[in-house]
Amino acid sequence: MNKSQVGGLSAAAVIVLASPMVFQAFAADPPQGEQWETTTRMSMEGMPMQLPAQTLKICAAKNSTEPPGATRQNCSNTNMQRTGNKVTWEVHCTGPDMTGTGEIVYSGTDSYTGTIHFVSAEGNMTISLSGRKIGTCDHPQ
């Protein structure tokens, strides 16, 4: 083996041996978000029975202005305001068209309860919300 072959092998060995350290360094990056377990329960006026609650795990940005789980598909939140431990907002949804207001009250920094009240041509609806922080996560939504 000549000198250049030995040098090439040494460089390759350094790269192979250093690879786990590089991956460990990336894996050790601090989490980017907060993992929340959220529960929603919908009720509509005039329904003879209550629908079952739905529980989801959500990765939310640490400094998000919206409460975890407060955003609905095909809906947009506006006038989000936080006063102390209370967050209020207005919501407009399409398909079906609905408007409403939401309110969440945080208990400390790791749990909340609240409601979203909707009005639509199909009838009024209330969604009860609750959530609790269960840890950290890497990919906030």
C-alpha cells in the first residue's frame, strides 16, 4: 500500500467513525414544539344523542398564538386576543358555511378548557375543547 492509499483509508475511517457523532449532534437538537393531547366533543341543538369525543395528539409551535386544536379544517380564525389566561377569537368556516366564537381558558401553562359556538343554516353547534401538554415534539404544525 502506498502513502496516498493509506491517507485515503484514514480519511474514510475518520468519516465513518465520525458519522454517528454527527447524527447524534442533530438528534440532540432541542425540540421545536410542544406535544398536546386535545379532546373535542361536538353537540348540536336538537340532536337526540351526544356524539363521542375525539382525542388527538398535536405538535404545536411553542409560542403559537392559537390554542392547540382550536383550528378546524376549512375554517379561519380572526381577532385572536389573549387577556391573562383567556384566549378568545372569531371563526368563519366554509363547506358548510358557519360563523362562531371561541374561548379557551388556560390552567397554568399545561392545560386548557373551552368552547367554540357556531351558528349556521343547518343549526347551532357547540364544540367543547380540552387539552393538556404531554411533552415536546420535533415538527410543529
